[in-house]
Amino acid sequence: MNDSDVYANYIRDVIYIIRERASSSMEKARQTSSEFDDGRVSSFREVLALMQSQADAFGISRSEICLDGFDAWTGPIDPPVV
């Protein structure tokens, strides 16, 4: 495995984990209605939106790094089923 593959796998895994945590936080926010949980979801959404924007700017395919198939600002952001 070359360095490029290692970095791509790292990025893909980190994004997948962020989406998992964001999804979990969204569920918790629905159950608790706390401002803290709402803020946490907003933070995850902002990070994912930034990552999508930067992937586009660098010409990286969103589908290659688990950033496709969702709008970071609206709706579900569950990670893809593997």
C-alpha cells in the first residue's frame, strides 16, 4: 500500500466516524432537546460541510471519501452502510 492509499483510507475512516457521531448526536438531540446536543449536531454539520467544500475545491470525489449522498446542512447524515 502506498502513502496515497494510506492517506485516502485515513480520510475516509475519519469522515465515516464523524458521520457516525453526528448521527448519534442527532438522535440524542431529538430525545433530550438540550441546547448542548443541538450545538454538537450543528458543529458536526459545519465540519462535514467544510470537508465537502474542500473536497470539491481540491477535485476529490465526494464518493471516494464518504462525503456523498447527503446535504451537510439538512436532513440525515448517517454514514453509508458498509
